Amino acid sequence: MRRGLFVGRFQPPHLGHKELIEYILTQVDEVVIVIAAAQVSHNIKNPLTGGQRLELMRIMLSNSNIESSKYWLIQIPDIFDNGLWVSHLKRFIPKVDVAFGNNPFTTMLFQDAGLETKNTPLIKRDLFESRQIREKIRNGDNVEDLLDRDVNKLLKEWKIAERLKAVSSSDSAKFGDANSNFR
Amino acid sequence: MRRGLFVGRFQPPHLGHKELIEYILTQVDEVVIVIAAAQVSHNIKNPLTGGQRLELMRIMLSNSNIESSKYWLIQIPDIFDNGLWVSHLKRFIPKVDVAFGNNPFTTMLFQDAGLETKNTPLIKRDLFESRQIREKIRNGDNVEDLLDRDVNKLLKEWKIAERLKAVSSSDSAKFGDANSNFR
Amino acid sequence: MRRGLFVGRFQPPHLGHKELIEYILTQVDEVVIVIAAAQVSHNIKNPLTGGQRLELMRIMLSNSNIESSKYWLIQIPDIFDNGLWVSHLKRFIPKVDVAFGNNPFTTMLFQDAGLETKNTPLIKRDLFESRQIREKIRNGDNVEDLLDRDVNKLLKEWKIAERLKAVSSSDSAKFGDANSNFR
Amino acid sequence: MRRGLFVGRFQPPHLGHKELIEYILTQVDEVVIVIAAAQVSHNIKNPLTGGQRLELMRIMLSNSNIESSKYWLIQIPDIFDNGLWVSHLKRFIPKVDVAFGNNPFTTMLFQDAGLETKNTPLIKRDLFESRQIREKIRNGDNVEDLLDRDVNKLLKEWKIAERLKAVSSSDSAKFGDANSNFR
Amino acid sequence: MRRGLFVGRFQPPHLGHKELIEYILTQVDEVVIVIAAAQVSHNIKNPLTGGQRLELMRIMLSNSNIESSKYWLIQIPDIFDNGLWVSHLKRFIPKVDVAFGNNPFTTMLFQDAGLETKNTPLIKRDLFESRQIREKIRNGDNVEDLLDRDVNKLLKEWKIAERLKAVSSSDSAKFGDANSNFR
Amino acid sequence: MRRGLFVGRFQPPHLGHKELIEYILTQVDEVVIVIAAAQVSHNIKNPLTGGQRLELMRIMLSNSNIESSKYWLIQIPDIFDNGLWVSHLKRFIPKVDVAFGNNPFTTMLFQDAGLETKNTPLIKRDLFESRQIREKIRNGDNVEDLLDRDVNKLLKEWKIAERLKAVSSSDSAKFGDANSNFR
């Protein structure tokens, strides 16, 4: 039995993620899906809370034909410390055999920690670019081909377009920037 | 559809927890099981990592007859701040309707946050006391009636009895306490 | 113009504090009252939030004859680091000339930081002992001679006796300590 | 009795803030003025410590005709966590009924937390822009129309123009950036 | 070339530590001496700052016949997280081959991280017990046989006996414990 | 006996640093070399861990003619808090008389803390610019005139050019930025 690791921020989970998970399950028996930076939310790159991303991912996977015993859905908080990040991650997950992904940085971190890594095919990369998807959601553009139907419904119910608009405004100083983002 | 919340440290998950989860599922449609203090491990009250507790809970529940769509298994890190704890928790979970448990402290925190709370029956409380179960494991006593068979097997494979012995020793000053626990 | 510093946790503010502040104002022109460990609450030594202690102190002082221009009411969060504590404190307060108090530990910290310190008279010390006052509140004993009338009223309105009971219970393991305090 | 909340970084407090506070006091009975990011200082957006901002705000308000019983001056430290920020804030303040401000981001955070929000009129917004005021102070430009007279005096006494120059330089790598800002 | 690791809090460094370091250097070519919990000070188990412990250790070793090229003196801050502690430690030190010490807890942590461990002989263990040495210093007892001569001189110059007395008092509630240690 | 302080991130230590240390030792008897932001690594401005920088600095200084008793090599972690930074630093170092450096920001922080400061000559500033040296290492350019021979050898052995390439990539969103840097 071999387990693969798949780490992402999933802001939001989209159909590209689903395809990747299906691909990974052709390579290994189980996939550990890690929702990274779980405590980070309400900013422009991370509008959704960890709990919201978990719920969206769960509904997208349950709408797919992937058996629930084949995947693990795990949130991990960010510790804002690159040098400890892999050790930190390992405490939240079951033992894995290989980490999937194409980012040279995380690949290096995993390899330094002695973990096997594997690239994944880039599935319609132009289409499934999270930053663009967030912008489309904010602008009210059609994202039906990019997101699971129920994911889309929940994003609307939770008024995520409105949240994206609000967080986009946080840097623009208003009156005496007294009320701007407090950093 | 109503969702219940069930929070514990699960050091380790035992059959009393399983019975409680079964009871909760007679009261609500889904249960959100939260593994609290997920980043805390390797001390006398918390020998297991969050990932290990997750794995043990998953195997115990998969050995039961509870449908996987009925429960959520979620780790949350401790923030060591009682006054923020419920707000922190809420970011990691889907919306819940009622929190189950008998501890007056957490009941108060949930009620202050406007969440409905419900007591649970105390199932063989003398038997299923986590502190005693940890002591039994450390001493190599028989815990077969208290733990799921596969949970027991994994605790042995992971040498948790040895870890419990080691963490028990950390306060006893050795040579000039130079090598004692570094707090 | 000379300013004195008076630091306390004020769990809760009581009439002994009021007398001390009045005494300090016979020694200096202004007193900077610091509510320490402001973010710490909901535990047995610290039931009240910083905001609640501020509100209680403000009402007690406004019920006294002390002019509001004579005192500063300032919350500071704890940083759990004795070696940095005075430097941390200084960032939240105006310049002070002397720190009042009888605790050898804080006196040492202030002196190490080059701040003048002064002992205060021990006003009815047996009576005004915060730990005992908290116990009396929890037990519903009469504390009318110890607390300002409006302080007492607010503690009742906020159900602090109940909170003290709940936090007292947090160590007592309930069912499998699954629901005990998550530390 | 109704209480309004007014949150700002107040780097530095200026006459626009004073006018806003006066406006808010036409809408509610008391205003809770929160000095946010109180522990953040010595950087380009936040030159002043929390204690300095408190002192400046207190002197500006005492120079106005606003009664001291009508306002609360409270520092809160930043926790660098948008999703917990409102819960964190609430621990430091008395109960408030409505939050004033025009920033869509904080408005959203307050509304998500169930707090009523109200926009404020933009008083001479071009004039009272904190970033510009900081730049004017740094350059030694005339800010007499923008700042309270005593605020201005204290900023000079504390050599804030010099501090602003120094923090502006922290990114410019000097010799081998060995001595640059240590982030 | 083989390097050994020797970790301690060194509150304070004593002649037992010196003997241990000499012993380790009969086993390996270089020893990496780690001053743990470097940021922790001013409490009863940890009176000295990291910098003070470093200075004392350096003077004790320079008074010995150990060549300075044979040892490394490194402070590491505590992160209060047992599960990450070894990974954290490794970032501050050069590569080591074996960790020396007799504490079962740290031995377990090192072994879990794949590091070889070795017990050390217990040199006059009854004599060189740090807690007792701290008590003797506090009480003004003779510690000349336990400490390097220059270490002893610096502890007096720094008034560590007085500091130990002051930190011992921090739990004893004074007036309404308003001035006790602010935890 | 006078001690000087020299603080840097040393990413990496280069021959300009060596010359500066030699210069400082013409002004004072001992130099305390502080490796700042010791826990920060694996990012584009800070590729090396604190332990690696310590090792490189030690080898460079041992290759020079500077006596080891003349310098102290000390790592300090960053606390990301400008207002506390000098107080934090002081806990890790022996008493110093003067801080060397040309950065107006740190000069201000040291002066505010009452420490004497001194500018250093800018030794071949165009040559010894750390950012450029990191870029040269990443590109495989010749840095033999800039780095100690053994420093250069270790950087190659540790594959720092590869690490610099990997951390440079962390912002470039890959597939749905699922695997990008998790901030």
C-alpha cells in the first residue's frame, strides 16, 4: 500500500484539483490531501477559512466517483517558518511515501526532508489558475466550467464574491487610513 | 439536517469515544469530531501527535458500522488562549448546530459564543478514563476491552508505551538537569 | 509633574486597589494604572477579560473622588517572557518616574530596567486578597465591603460566579477527558 | 445609552480624527476609541508606539471640548490574523452597539461578527490622509493645520521626523546589507 | 572527524558540565554545546539569560585546557513544542554525529529524529545537581567546589543570589496579588 | 577592555565582513558578532539557516589571522517586533560598549536604547553587496574574490545555488498555485 501527499491552499478547490487527485490515485493507493495555511483567511490570496475549504473539497470529492476510503482531508495551520515547515506538516498526517507537485520550492523542502517527490502533469494549466479563478469570482464572471456545481453554489451562499471585493479594498487608505487593514 | 460537534484530545481514541459518537448520531444527522490541541504531542497528557490520533480515530470508525458520510474528522491546533478558543475552532469546521459534552468549562465557552450545548450520557465512565488508559498502556496492562483492536495494534507498532515511559521521565532531573526537558 | 506606575492583574478591581491609587496620588501627580495580562481570561486566576477589568476599574474610579485627568487606565497583553516584560510594558504607557508595589520580583525587573521603585503601605492586606475575593464571589459570599457597589453589580450581571465555577472544573476530567480543557 | 466603536492606527492622531469623534458623539452617547496594532512601531507605516499614540490622542481630546466620560481610549495589540481579529478586539473593550468607519474590509469583518456598522462622513479627506501627514512630518513641512498644537509639540520633542527618516532607510541595503532591517 | 552534541540549560554552568565536556571530547573530535531555552530567564528554574550563560560557559572553558577549536557554543531559543524541537535545534547547529546525555525523554526525541545517542557517565551526580546549586547560591552557601572561580565571581557581580530570591517570591501573593508575577 | 557589537544577517558571510571585523578590532578589544534572524531560512533574502551561517563565519574567521578569543559568534532569532528588538538582542550577548554599523535604522534603535554607535568605513561597497553575491551564486558566476575559499566550498557542498533557484520560484504560481509557497 502506497500513500501520496498532495498539498495546496485550495483557494478555492476547483476541477483541476479534482483531476489531479484522480491522476494521483492512478499512481498510489491513497492520497493525503493537505489544506495548507488553514488558519489564514480573509485576505486577497486566501479569502476562505480552512473549514470552508474543507467543506468545499469534501463536497467536490463526494460528487466525484472517488471512494472516500482512498483519500484523507487534513487541514494544517501555517507556522510561517520555511525551515520547519515539513517537520510541522508531518505531525498532522499519516505516513506518506511520495509527495506530488510541480513547485520547485516545496519539492526542495520535501527532498531535503528525505521524502520522495514526483511531478504531476499540468492539466489545462491556463484554465485552472487559482488567482484567475478568484478574480472571476470577484467580478461575477462565469466559473461553471472551473468549479464543481455544489462548490459554486456554496461560494454564492457564503457571499465570497463580496468578501473578495472587501479584502481587495483593505490596502486602499480611506479617511486617514484609520480604518484600513491594521497591519 | 442537523450537525453536532464533539471535541476531544483523544489521547488515545478509545471505545468510549466510539459509543459516544454512535450516541450523538442518534441525536443529529452528522457529527463533526474535532481533535483538539492537534500540534501538542510528546508530553505526559498528550503522547500522540495529531496525525496519529487522526489515523487511530479513522481506523476505529472504519471498523465500526458508522457511515463515513456521517462524520467529519478535523484537527485543530491549540492557541493557548481560552478567550479566543471558540472563535478559533469555528474557522476549521463546517457550521454546527449543537455541541455535545459534559465539561462545564467548554460548555460555558460554547454558550458564551451563542452555541447550543447538550450533555451526553456517561458511558461506563470508570472504565473509559483517558488518563488511566494511558497509564495502562505505559505499564503494559491489558487494554483490549478499552481500545479498538487496530488502534491497539498501531499503538504497539508506534511504541507508544515506550514514549509514555520516556515523557514520564522528563521532569526527573538527571545529571545537573542539563538534559531534562528544556522548559 | 511626576508620574507613578501601578501594575496589577485586577481580577477583579477591589476597594483595596482604590485606596492604593488614592495613596499613590498623595505621592505623585498622575498615576498610570496598568491592567496586566490583558488578553488572559477564562481561567481560575484570571476569570475576567481585559475589557471587563477596564470597565470595572473605570466605574470604580468614577465613583471615587479621583479626577479623571489624574489617572491613565491602560491594558497590556502578557508576552510570557520575563526578560522582555518591562521593555514591552514601556511601549504601551507614557513616561513614568517611579513604579509602586511590594512584590520583590517586579521590583527587581523595574530596577534592572533603571526605573525607580517605591513600596506601598499594605492596606488591610488580610481583607483585600484577590484570590480570596475570587473564591468568595464563586461561593456567593458577601463581598459588599470589598468591592465597589457598581463593580459588584456588573460582576453579577456578567455571571462571573458561574464563570468561576466553570473554570474551576476544567481540570477535573469528565468522560475520558475528551471534553476537558484542551491544553 | 448607545456606544459606538471607532478603530484606527492613529499614526499619528490628527484633527480629522478629532472631527470624526465629535461627529460620532452626535450619533451615540459614548465612543470607544481603539488604537489598533498597539505593539507595532518603528516602521514606515507605524512610526509611533501605542503608548505614544495614546498620549497624543489623550492630549488632543483634552484640548477639545469633549467630556472625558464620553470616550474610552483603548490600545489593542495586533494578532496578525484577520479571521480572529474581531473576537480578539472584543476582549479589550466594553460592549458596543455600532462600529463607525468607511473601510469595506473592516466593515465586512464587523458585519460577519454580527455587529451593526455605520459609515462616517469623509471630512476633508484630501487633507487628512495619514500617509501624507507622515511624509510631511518627515520632510519638516508645515502640519499646523492638520495636527493639534500639543500633538505637534510632542512629535517634535520625541524627534519623530528623525525616526521617520531612519525607518525609511531600513530597506536600502547598506554595506552588504549586514546592518539592514533584520527581516 | 566526528562531532558530538551536548544540550543543557546550564543554569548555571558548573564543574560537572566541564568534566562531561572533557569526557565527550575523549569520544569525539568536536563537541557542539547547546545552551537551550536561551530566551528564558528570570524565573526560578532559569534565573540567567542566555547571554549570561554563554559568557559563564566561555570563561569556564577558557579556564580549562580545552582547545577552543574543539567546541562550539550555541544558544537556541525554546519553541515550547516537543514535536518540533529536534528539527528546530538542527537549524542552529553544524551537522553532528551523536548526541550525548542520560535523559530518556531527549534521548527518545533524538532517536525518533534518526540521531545516534550515547549515555554519559554520571560524574559525582549528587554533587552536581543544578537545582541544588541554585539553592545554594540563593542561600549564600559555599559553591566554590562546584563552580569555576570566574563563574562564581561573575554570579556575584551580577547579583544572581538576589535575583534568585526575587524570582522565588513571585508566586507569593502580596497585596491583592496585584503586583505578583503577571501570568 | 572595550567590546564592540557587529550585527548582520550574513547571507552569506563574505570577505567584506571579514575586513569589517578586522577594522572593528582596531577600534575595540573584542567584537561580538551577531547572526541576526537566525531562525529564518529558505527564502530569497535568507537562503541559509543560522547554523550554516555560523559554520561559514567560523571557518572564515579561523582562516583569518584573528585570534578566537577576540570575537564572539552568537545567533539570535528574529522576534519581528522593531520596538523590542534591542532589548531582545541584549539577552543573548555579553555587555557591549559600542555598536558598529552604517544603517540609520539600527543606529536609531541602538541610540534609543542608550547604546553608543559608530559608523564603519564602507569597504569596496560595490563589490560586497550581499544581494548581488546571492544572485551570482544562484547563476553560477565566479565569486572567488568575494568569499573565503572554504565558505565557497561549503556553499557548493550544501547545493546553495540550487536552493536559491528553488526559493526564487516560490512566488511563481504553478498549477492553480496549489503547490506554491504556503503563505
